[in-house]
Amino acid sequence: MIRTDALIIGGGLAGLSAAMALKGRKKTFLAEREVRYGGLAATIRKGGFHFDYSGHLLHLRWPETTRLIMGALGANVRTLRRDARVFAHGRWTPYPFQANLAAMPPAVRSECVAGFLRALAAGGGAPGDGSETFDDWSRRVFGAGISRHFMLPYNAKLWQYPLDRLTTEWCAPFVPVPSPGDIIKGAYGPGASSIGYNAVFHYPRRGGIGALASALALKAGGTHLGIEVERVDLRARRARVRHFGEISFRRLINTAPLDEFVAMCADAPAEVRRAAARLRRNSVYVLNLGARGVRSDMHWGYFPGAAFPFYRAGIASNFSRRLAPDGQASFYIEIATDGRPLDLESAERACVKGLAACGLIRDSRQVTEKMWLKIPCAYVIYDADRARALPVIAGWLKERRARSIGRYGAWKYSFMEESVREGLEAGREILSGR
């Protein structure tokens, strides 16, 4: 039987960072079921293109993780200023919509400004803390007009969950709340396009976002690709791993989706299983397209309108020209579902039609390559059930001296740097004996 100090489930950014923290100090066994590192922060090559699993960009805010990530990438990194836009009412406006209303038709702009002023007079508000639903929070903070023309239709497409049940703990920093002055200024003149946590971002020059995971893997120890943890017993401190059999461990770090991890734990009590069953998620299908003759410099755009099946579409080759062959561009187009399968053939036609409708391409004859990628667990749903379930599961894991981290292990909406940070913290907790 293999014995290890730390068993790490998942070779994404959180798992690799934990393995980096433990390398040379504790015996580590990292199990990644795919044949590549990175989890969803991975890149697939096809027909001369590098296609990511959706738009994965680096937003750095903490000194230690910034040094680690930038050091791992070295010269293989670009720093870019965001060019994000919103397509609404047949025209483009800079993101965020709420601070760039001047491009909207006069009636829409007036409705949005009047609604915001009424909301402001009634008290306004700050990012949500979970005490109200997203529907109520949006109307309270932004007013009826901005909510109707962007906030509610866009988030309904993204989350695929009733907005009168979706809670708001996730909103900060992901939903910009401009000052009243910025909203009014942006309604009648040049708006503030640099508002938000992702106004500046970083991206590899070569290899797509998967280059980051590959760079971190070189600094990690005890990693194994193409193997899957099938069963865990936290009480007995044993796991069954495909191709390896039984493994004995002292500590465990999980980065797989929390509900799936609980399902594989043989010793999980009934109350923990019931809690995990209350966790909800959506799925996202990503259509990656290669196309000739694309002229836009935009990085990505948001699409609140019902005429578009996708909620977001980006031009990845504007992050790095090396993602596409010379003379071509690569798109990523995101469609969310509540878990039900998507008719890929009809969705592809609708996506190409949508790109033409907003002017990003002229017609389907420009398309040279395509690849669908599915993210079964994309956005975890914030609702009252999640708020009740997580403390139950976390309490049990703490008793068993196990950690569940990362976007899906911790069951939250987060960004890549946060996963790296949590991996380092989990590794240090093991080193300290906590």
C-alpha cells in the first residue's frame, strides 16, 4: 500500500499550489483524472488554434500570489487593459453598462437614469451580503431601468436560476457598483470604462491559459495524471485510486466539486450527504470558433438580449495573437443551462447568427474551425440552501482534518489567483500541523 502525508484530489491551480507548498517537506500524492494539468484553466489545441475552457484571465491583487504567478510565467506573460463591451438595443457600449448609458437610445437612457435616481433617493445600497435576493438587490441599488435593460436579463442567462431566489454574497467584486457621479456622468458623456476588478488583466503570450498550470506543475511534487480517486474514507484515512489501489494518507486536500467529493466519501454521515444534495450548479457550453477577416479589437462582450443564446462572447486571440494562425481570430462563446443538455447543432447556428447580428463577423463563411467544450459544473448557485449546507459540510471536514478548497471545492464564485492562494494556505496548514 502507498503511504503519503498528503493526498491532493485535483491538479488544477489550487491542487498544484498546495503541492508546491509541500514539495520537499512532506510526501505528497496529487491525483488528477485528466491527462493534463489545470482543470478548467486548461488549453486544447486544434487545427492551429489554442482553445481555452472559456475566458480565463489573471486578475492579480495579492503580493505573494502575484510574485508566484508572474515568476512561474516569466517572460511568457502580457499585461492588458480591458476592452469589454455590452451589446444592447442594437448597439455597443463600454462595460460596465451602468456607467456607460450614453450610447443607449434616449428613452432607455432616461428610464435608466430616472430609475437610478429614485433608487438613490430611497437609500441605494452596497454589494449584497446575502440578506436579500439578487432581484431585490439590483432594483434597490441600480433602479428599475438598469435592472430591466441589463442586470436582470443578463444574470438570468448566466445563472439559469430564478433571480428572486439567487442570493448576493457573490456580487462583490464581480458586479461593479459605480458612484452616483460615475453613473450620471456616463449617461451624458464619456463613461468610466475602467471600473471593476478586471480592468487590467494578465495572460500568457504562448500556450493559452494552460501555460500557467504547466508552469506550476514544474514546481510541484508528487503529481500523477490520468488517475482518479474513486473512494475516500476520511475516518480510516484511506482512499482507493484507480490504477494504484489503496492509498493511506495523513491529511487530505480536495479541489473537486464539493458535492462530488462528499459522494465519494464512504464515511460521510447522512446529514452531510443531505447537505451536499442541496448544492446546485449550472453548466456552461463553450463554442470555440476560428474565423478569418475579424477586425474587432474587443476582448469580450456581454449580451443581455433574448435574441442571443449566449450571455458572453470573447475574442481570445486579442489576448494573444499566438492563439490563432496568422490572419485568423479565435472566439469563445458561452451558453449556460440549468444542467440540461444543449442541442449543439442548432446552438452553433444561433451563435454564428448572433456574431453576425452584432457585427463581429459578416457570415458563416468566415468560420474555419470549431470546437465545443462543456463545463458540467460551471457556476455554483448561491441560494438559501447553499448557505445552510456549507457549514454542515465544513464542520464535518474540520473534524476529519480535511480541506476542500478552490472554486468548486469550496463551492463559490472566485478567480484563479484566489485558488492559488487557497492552495498555498492549505499546504501551510499541513506543514504547521493544524
